[in-house]
Amino acid sequence: MKFIREVKEIINSGDPTPYATFMKRNRSGSYWGCFTKKGGWFERCESDKWEIFADTTPSYAKNTKELPNWARVLRGVEAKKGRNDNAKVVPPVVSNAIEMLIMHALSDGQEVTSAAVTTSLKRGA
């Protein structure tokens, strides 16, 4: 957010080459591609509502480079961090099997942890 605000200040100052001026300041972690119109920092700032997050939680925002998923949910941001394709979607058959396994273990009075479920699935129980 600091870099975005700095570039906005340079643009507002009337500098004819704001991005070149910014890049001359040797800002580590930034490069020309950060300012592309499609998918660049300005577009992400708008879509992810970074500025609101940085203004409302400044101490937390200093330690993050991207809007965390919990803040995305609270702010109503659709896209989540990380992969958003179907690679993480559990097929319904597997989901139902896991649910049945957990319910069976609970009815038997067993302790249900993610490690126990993982072990059971690997065993094929």
C-alpha cells in the first residue's frame, strides 16, 4: 500500500513520467509490471479494497503484503488468495465418505481429529 500511495502522490504532483520516477527511487519488491493496467497493483488495490484495510488496521497491514482471506470475507471481496480453481475442490463422493467416517467415529465415542481422519482415509477404512 505504501508504494501505491507513493506512486499516486507522484502522479498527482504532475510528474510527466511518474512510474520512471518511482522506479528510480530503487524500491525493492516493485518492478514495471506492478503498474500494468490489467492485473497490476492499482487494479488489485481497487478489487481487494486494500486501502480500506490499510486504513482500518494499520498495524496488521504493515505485516502483510496481500489482503488476508479473513479480511476478504469481511469486506465482501470475491477472489481469495492462492489458487481459485477446482484443484482444491473435494469431489462429493469423497466428501460424503469423510462425513460418514467422522459420524461413525463420533457415534463410537472416538476422538475425531484431522490426523485420525487422514490416517483412516489412507488405510481405506
